[in-house]
Amino acid sequence: FIEKEGQNLLHLSQDEQTKLLPISQLCTFQAGDNPRHCDRVSTVLREKGMQPKIEAGHQCLIFDKGIYATGDNTTASVDVQKRIERFCKGRNVEYYTETLASPQLIHWDGSHLKY
């Protein structure tokens, strides 16, 4: 991703891209002053993209074409609402909407257990 979109989508300088490319290809989570730590790439992605405030165990992200089209979750049928409730099991329901669809880059921070 850094190699292909670094200068285009992320607007990185050639120097920034050159520094991040080897890290992005083989980063580690080894502690200490690690020049290949994955956070060096994640930090740039968080700064350049939108990071949804959706945490594993707290929110449940639902992709529903009807709700996306109307922007109104009350338009879902009773059956769909029951399936969402069963799937999310008490977590706060978040819907994929234009807000999440509009940024050019969404960064899902999957390397952290919180997300």
C-alpha cells in the first residue's frame, strides 16, 4: 500500500515513502527503540486517514444496503432488526453510512486489541 499509494493517496514525500516502504514490508512489534516497529507505519495511516471510533467488544458495525441508502435504521424490517440484535449481542450498533464511505482512506487499527 505504501509503495503503490504513498505519494498519491497518502501525499507522502519521496523521502517519507522511501523511509516507510521497508518498514511496511516487514514491520515488527518488538519493544524498545525498534526502527522497524509497525507503529511507524500505523501512525502515518492514522494521521492521513479517518479512523472510526469503533472498538471490538463495544460496537458492532453493520453493512446494510437499505439503511445505507436511506440513512435511517428504522426502515429495516423487523426480521433484519432481529438479526442485527442477535448478531451484535448487546454491543452498540453502528451502521456503515456515508460518513464512513466518504473519506478517501479509512484506517482500521487492527493491530491493537482495542479495535
